[in-house]
Amino acid sequence: MSGTTLHGIGVGRLGVVGPLRQLRPPVAVPVDTPLLVDGLPATPRAAHVAVDRAFTRIADQLVEQARRVTGTLAEMLAATAQIAADPALRAQVLARVDAGEPPVAAIDAAVSTFAARFEQAGGQVAERVTDLRSVRDRVVAAMLGMPAPGVPDLTEACVVVARDLAPADTAALDLSQVLAIVTELGGPTAHTAIIARQLGIPCLVQVTGATTLPDGAVVAVDALVGAVTVDPDDALRAELEARAEALRSLAVDAEPGTTADGQAVVLLANIGTLVDAERVAASAAEGVGLFRTEMLFNDRAVPPSHAEQTETYAWVLRAMGGRRVVVRTLDAGADTPLAFVTGEHEENPALGVRGYRLVRTHPELLATQLEAVADAQRATGTTPWVMAPMIATPQEARGFAEAARAVGIEKVGVMVEVPAAALRAEQILAEVDFVSLGTNDLSQYAMATDRMRGELADLLSPWQPAVLDMVAAAAQAGLRTGKPVGVCGESAADPLMALVLVGLGVTSLSTAPTALPAVRFAIRRHTKARCVEIADAVLAAGSHEEARARAVALADPEVCAKLNL
């Protein structure tokens, strides 16, 4: 198998070489496996108790795992814990058990029902199927007294390979020993990829045949070209090391983001927790472009109090020392269920009551959050930028702005992640002070493509002309109104795309801190006029491949060579 190369979709720009360790798959348990109590098949009542305890145990374990980690991984673990604690899922399982169905069969059937609903809903809801199945495997193992699925203890730095990787699996890893992550499933904006980018770990998804590679084999993982090579030769090893050294050298530049002729482009970082804020505060990032406040709300029976929220927001504002902090209000709802946000079953939660739309059912959540942010603003003397997610109309933007300004918030904006908002960006900007584009959601809504369908990743490419048209519409609206337009999606992490965004009129970029040095380097070596030229050429392209090729052709050759664009 030496020299064998498998291909997939890369996340990041780095490459590494190391031994391969396969994720231990869940043990296949026949659905008719009996639950034994004192050597005898359990009665329905005993099975009911055992299943209920297993769900509780797994939910508690996931909550504890979430407390031991930080950032995006902590958020995702907390969300998975909510699946394990979901009363609707548990009730369906227990009803089947009470009716005499074998416990394993009951768990499997109920999970399959919920998974089908998630997949039908698409979007972010479908992404949770991996987490749902991870919960199933862990509950079955806990109920039967079997080892939990996962990765064995890592005794050396290695490349972790799996069919798929749930947040609970990632949390069980010693991430200091993880060189790279390779999966057969998933997509470039799915959970595994997001976690890897946040941590600066090379990642490949959609690598067919990865789980057939022998455990212990030495492989080269190149995220830039999307390749896994078994037993790489010296030339490939040297190429990957040279690229890593070149990227490390870029981190020395801590100057603010500007084009070659001095046009400011504010470079910001995304955070989800206080630990994230500490790391960003110590970095060269010019502030926080996306503070995901969901972490405060996850894993709770009731929402966080006004006092707790105020303290958290004030802490982040102080930690950033006057640098920009963009706070996104709660982005939750049907697709990211919270224990205290329950509603009727929705056929398509990705298009349902989520984000700002929660004011229709739970207006007190936004009211309390805005009051807490305003109090943090007064306590610190620092002005946060505050924005709402999932805004679709100018009327919604006006409603949010009025509510925020009524409590004293001075800088009010909204997310543009719905095509309708991009098309009406100028009218929306008439109501608010700024907008920020969430390109991940904007892409999947514009292209009607589920982010978990890796085989459709080409449709979700940020280079898709239709998606770029929407980004351009919002950016041009910002230029006409003289108001800031930022990007906080994965597009902001691509140095080449950053040039296009600057050329379109985007004024700030926010991404994982590890991606900022390359983005800063690319922008600082191109004039604003050249960025505009690149953007114009890209907008005239007929396909995502042609769009990227046009950008490469017009970008500085030395920059392309150094960054392997």
C-alpha cells in the first residue's frame, strides 16, 4: 500500500506526517440482544429503569466533557448532551420498552425515526445526525456494560482516522497528540471541520477508503490539496515542512490589516467562550467579529440570569481591552433545541423558528439578553457591536434595532445569511449600523444544499457565482450607505477569497485565529485597486472553478507561491 494516495476535501492549509490510528467503531449489537438482570432477561419495568439510567448517564458524561473543553468543541458537546437528555427521544424509547420491545431495538428504532426527521429537515439540523447516532451507540454500550466507542489512549502524536467523528469522540481525544483528522463522511463546514479549523489541525473529509488504511501506517495528510498518502517519500515530507515553516513565519506580522496602499481591513476572530476570548486577547487579532453567545444558554433547564449574562459580556469586553467585540444574540431554536425553548414539531426546522425569530415565541429571551449587553456596556465603558441572526426582512431589522436601542445599545447590526436579506441589504442597512455575512448559511440557503452532503460540496463552494453575487449585493449596499459590511463565515479564512471580499467592499473579516496570518499577508500585498480588479473578474466567471482560477491569475505570483494558492 506504500505510495497509495486517497483524496478528499481539505480544511486548512497545513500538511503533516505521522502514524495513523483508526477510531474504534461502535460494537455491532443485534437489535434483539436481551438485557440481562442477574442472568435473566429483564422485565419491561427493569428494562425501563436501565434504559432511563443509561440515557441520564450519557447526558451527564457529555455535560462533564463539555465542561473540560472550551470553544466550539464545548458548544457542540453541550448540544449533543441536549440530544441525550431530550425528553421526546427518551419518551419514545421508553414507550417501546414498556410495550415489550427489546431495549436495543427500542433505542435503535427511536433514533432512526429522529435521524430521518433530521435528514429531511436538512441544513444544520441534518448535521446533528452524527451526534444522534453517537448518543445511540453510547447509550447502548452503557446499558449493556460494554466499552464506549471511541479512540484508544494516544501514546504518540498521530493522525486520527474515522468514518465520521462526533464532538463526543473529539472530546475524548488528547488533542495535543492529534496531528490531523481524516474522515470518510462529513463536509467542509460540518462539525469535525469546524473544530479542526478552530484548533489549527489539518483535516480531510469525504476521503473514501480511509478506514481501510492499516492502523499504524505512516501517512502524509495534506489539507491544502486534499490528499492522504501512505508512506510519503522524502520530497513530499520536505514540501509539507517547508509550507508549515512559511506559514509559521507569517505569524510574526502583528500589524493591523491593510491593503498595500493603506486601505484598512479589520481582521477579527470568532469566539464562543471566555477561554476563547483570553486567547484572542493575547493574539494579533484586532478584536472579536463573532461572539457566539449560545454557550451561555446550552445545557440549562432555564436560561441564564440577567446578572450572569451581564457579568460574562462585561468580562469579554474588558478582556479585549477596547478592541471591537461583535456580540451575536442567541442563535437557537428548532434546529438547536434548548430545554427552555420547546415548541410544536416542525417539519423543516432549518426554515423554522430559529435565531431572531424566537421573538415570536419567546420574546423574553432577547429582551433579557439585550438588557444584559447594555448593562455590560455601561459597566465597562466599552461599546459592543450587537447583531441578530437569521434576519430576513427590513422590518425584522427595524424591530431588532428598536429593541436594542431602547435599552441603550449604541452599535446595532444584523446577520446576512438569508438570501432575502442579501437582496434587500440596502433597505436593511437603512435600519441598522452594520451587517455581517454568515457565508456558510448563505451558501446552503442560496444553493439549496445540505452542508452535510459531502458529495455536493462543489455546490457549497464559496466561489459559486450565485453566492458571490449575494455577497456583492450586500457589500455594495454597504458602500452606498457608508456602513460597515463584514464576513464571519468560512470564506474569511481563505487568503485568496479575502482579496475578492475586499474588492467587493467588505470592511472586516472574522475567522479562526489560526487563519488570520495568511489572510493578513495576502491583503497587505495587494492594493485596493487590484482587489477590485480581482473581484470584478471573479463576478464575471461562469463557474466556481473559473472564478477561483481568475482570482489566482490576477493575484501576486509571489503571494500565490508562498501560500500555495
